[in-house]
Amino acid sequence: MSAPLTAWIDGIGCLGPGLPDWPTTQAVLRGERPWVAEPTVLPAPAMLPAAERRRASRVVKLTLAAGMEAVAAAGADASTLATVFAASGADGYNCHALCEQLATDDRQISPTRFTNSVHNAAAGYWGIATRSMAPCQVLCAYDASFGAGLLDALAQVAADRQTTLLIAYDSEYPTPMHAKRDTPDCGAVALLLAPERSERSLARIGVAPTRDAADRLADPGLEGLRGTIPALRALPLLARLARGEAGRACLDYLPPMQLAVDVAPC
Amino acid sequence: MTPLLLSAYTATTCLGQSVDALRTALRDGRSGLAPCAFETVRLDTWIGEVPAVDAVRLPETLADYDCRNNRLTLLGLEADGFADRVRAAIARHGRDRVGVFLGTSTAGILQTELAYRRRDPQTGELPADFIYRTTHNSFSLAEFTRAYFGLEGIAMAISTACSSSAKVFAAAARQLALGSIDAAVVGGVDTLCLTTLYGFASLELTSPQPCRPYDAARDGISVGEGAAFALLERADRAAAGDVLLLGAGESSDAYHMSSPHPEGLGARLAMEAALRSAGLAPGDIDYINLHGTSTPANDAAEGRAVGALFGDRVPCSSTKGATGHTLGAAGAVEAVICALALTDGLLPGSPGTATLDPDIRLDYLLQARAGTPRRALSNSFGFGGSNCALVFGAAA
């Protein structure tokens, strides 16, 4: 890269096993409280109209919760924001139900199951909930999905000068798919990325390619999350942000290309 | 945006495995659609199936990627000498300077559908030979392509249903503009599978006949499959007549998961953004390749949006009556069709369409005709309200 891709982080959202929100995650990453293994708690999506709320899947609840946490922290208006959704897979339960039925003689699948099967289903519900008509990206790079999402979100900030909300998220597959893809639970990281510094800005980041190994976390529980939930490959970056500590976080992307994220707190 | 050069491009659809096959079919107004006889599917509909996909063999070192979608990926990459052009670009720029941006809606989900028929009767386990990562996962085609060329840089799959492989042009253009890469393999691959065939049927969106975009009696889509690619580089290499990407625009409907905004508001925002990105006015566009899926609601909404922005002055057509709706590959297939319009002076018609919908007032082309278009716009819209418009032009 000729120059690092840069942006200001104006808001953070985080949700995962034992990590119910960003303030708690921040305290855990600062070492102020221990990480305790607990299933991810997904709040009810109050923003969705009643019809959509009834159909809301785990990934819809996950993305709305993490995304809106970052939006609220920044005092931003979600209806104006461009978004980048980065996910290693779609809705695992819905996928299992579809494949199970298509393997029987009765292949008349439900239309709702089909529309919810698209990789951009959570992004579609986000649009309905927030009324944002801004560009919405939905991408996948398997375990490298966070890095891919960060690269595209930063490019939108830099090339289009557009404040962009990155929501990286993953969910688990049920049995028997779980044996083939063992993501243990839901996890999401949301970063509101802006082209200019504001009074809400928490830090400036600059991202460049590197061949260095990714940073690991000292706590074995957190390191386990980093390794098994692709969105939480962002944890070394979140750790620096939590501590308000300048320096470099190295994140996994696509070998041999890794991402060096230089963090300068405001 | 700064214009980018399409230094190579190719398309494999039910019309054949080359740009030349596509050109000939479009010129002759031929459709590649046929009654559905795919796999064990029993549906009263027509499809656009690529011949001989299952005869493709992946290189032994990449055998884990073997599935219909990656076979079609390989078939498409090797068409028209495209893979050699990619290798030449890698030699020019370096393995870490050529990115991969590919769109898909379902990638290799067919592999999972088939695996579910072979579950262990006692334990319910999926067969040992089923590999999720390299077949089913949405990234599998991009990971396969990156590995096939030995690339070491940026790669991503974009999966926004039927706008996926239009949006890859926008994503790659951003990274090229910022200097993260010097070239990009962009494109889309989607293959027939039970999920989409039975899924669109469940929504009553599949036609029992070959699809008839913008026809007064249109009654649904014909699902197709395809693999189309372009090599994007900076335009300082462009010669007169070369095809350039001039602009890209993206928007969201924020309206409904599977129905378009009735006035086509999101579609209009995407087209306006694409024109803005290209620094052009509606009057500068000489041909529009419509999304034109052939469902009553989609064509009505798109027709309103196009009419509101361009009036009835710009020749336009949907080519899905020829190729079928190749879903996540449609944006890239239709980008190649726009390139053909510009290089060949070919304004494609709309096989299957007989009587235009009188409520949609556009200069809609039923038959192909010769023209001298300098700039073409392509629309791609997907479930979840995802919209993308691209503007292409001929280099002066």
C-alpha cells in the first residue's frame, strides 16, 4: 500500500460470549474484571417493526445490538450511515433448516426461510430498522472477514469521505453443520469510522499490510474467542482502544497478508 | 472516480464459454434458456444452465475446492485467455498487488444440499468428504481464485444477493484509487442449486415460461448461472476504444427484504450516485442494461426509476431473456454485455419479450440493433434492498 488507510473511530460496539457490551469488554480488556465464559446474550431488536421483529434471527439481533451500540456511543444518526457488514457465514440455523428440508421429498420451502438465507439478510433488516438508504456492503472472507470488512470500510471513509459503520459478526451453526464449522457462539464488533476528527473521536487508526504474526491475548479465554469467532480477530485492536494506548495492533487477515493497525488515541 | 481500464474481460453463461458466444447470441437475439432438468429438481420453470460444468476438473492441489461453483469459476477464468491476462498482470505488479473481489449469492451451497442427502442414518453426521470452507462458504470462490493464481494480497467475496458482482467493481475501484493494489480480478460466479430454484418458486417468482422482461404479461424470472470476470487496472494503459469503468453508485432501499421500493427510489439513488461518480449527466448515457428480472414488481419499480431519471430517450434492455437471471453473477455478466455494446456498437434486444408493458415508458429494445454508444449504464438490484449501478465508457 502506498499510504496506510486511515480513519477516526467515533464509536465502538462489542458483543460476544461473556462480553455483553463495550463498557464490560473494555473493563475486561483493561484487566479490571475477569472474563467469565457465558453464552452470548442477544437483546430483543426493539427498533424493528413488529412483523420483522417476530422473524428476527440471532444474526439480526446480534448486528442491531452491536451496531446500535457504536452508533449511540458516537451520538450518530443511523439513518445517514453507510454500512459494511462482514460475516464469515450467514444464518446457520436457517441454512440447516433449508438444507434439511431440501434433502426430503417435500421441497416446498418457506418463502421467509429463503429470503432469510441470503448472506445480506442481517444487512437488509438493518436497512429496514434504520431507514438508511446509504450504501450497504456485505462481504465474506471466511476467518479473514474482519480484516476484509475493515479494508473496505476504511476505503469508503477515505475514497468517498463517508462516515461508515463497520459491523463484523458471526454466528454458530447447529448440528450437524457445527461439526464442519465450529464457531462456538455469536460475536460482533462494530466500529463507527469517520473521515474527520470530531469531539466524539476516540482514536485515529491507520491500517497497512504486514507479514508479522497477529498479536495474541494473554488471557486464554479471550485468546480462545479471538481464534474461534472471526469478528473477534479484532480483539488485539480493541485491547489497545480499551486501554487508550498508542501503538500497533497486528491482526489476522489472509496469510501471508496481515494487517498492522496503528492506534493513536485522542 | 478516476476511470479504470477493463484490460481483459470474459463471460461464461448458458450462451457459451466466451465473449464471442455471448456476442453472437446477443446479435442474433438467441436465448440460452431451456426447460428445467437440473439435478433432481421438479419445477415447471425454465433455466439458463451452463453446459459441461461438471466435466471440469480442478487442479489436484486445489481438490478441496471441488464443487459445481468452483468448477464454473475455473471454466470462466480459463475462457477467452482471461487467466493468462491475470498472470501477466501479476508479473507486472506482483503477487501482493493484485486483489480479488468476487460476488456470489449462494457460492457452493449445492455441495451442502447434496451432503444432507448422505447424512449418517444413525448419527445424522454429514459425510467425511464434505468440506464447508472450500465449497459452501461465500468466500470459497474468491479463496479458490486467489490460490489458483498464487496471489498474496487483498481478497474478499461480496454477497448482497443479485447486486453482488456489480458491487465488486465499486469495492475494487476504491482500493485502486487509494493505491492499496495495482490491479484487481473482479467478477461473479453463481451456480444452479436447489435453494435458489425452490426458493424463488416459493415466492412465486419463477415463470413457467422463458422469462419476458418488461413484457405486459411478464410473470417471473428464469434462474440462470454464470461466471464473468474483468481485470481492472489504472487507465494510463488504455488505448482508444478500450473499455473503461467511469463510475459506480450504491444505495439501499431500506424498504423490504424481497420486494423493491415501489417507486424504485433506491434504484434511482444508485443510478444518480453512479452518474455523479462518473461526472456525467443522464443525457450522456447512450445505453442502459436494465436489471429487468421479469417479475411484475421489479420491472415496474425499475422502469419508474429509469423513466424519472432518463425519460424515454435512452435505448435500454434487459438481457435476462438471453442469459437467465444469473443472480450473484448478473452484475459481472451484464458489465461484459455493456463492454460489448461499447466495443461492437451492439445494442442488445430482449429475447422472449413480445408486448411491452404500456405502463412503462422507456425506449425499450425488443430486437438488437446497431448503434454507436459511447457510454453505457448497468443496473443490478438485490434482495435486502441492495442496489448498484455502474457506468462504462469507451476510451477516446
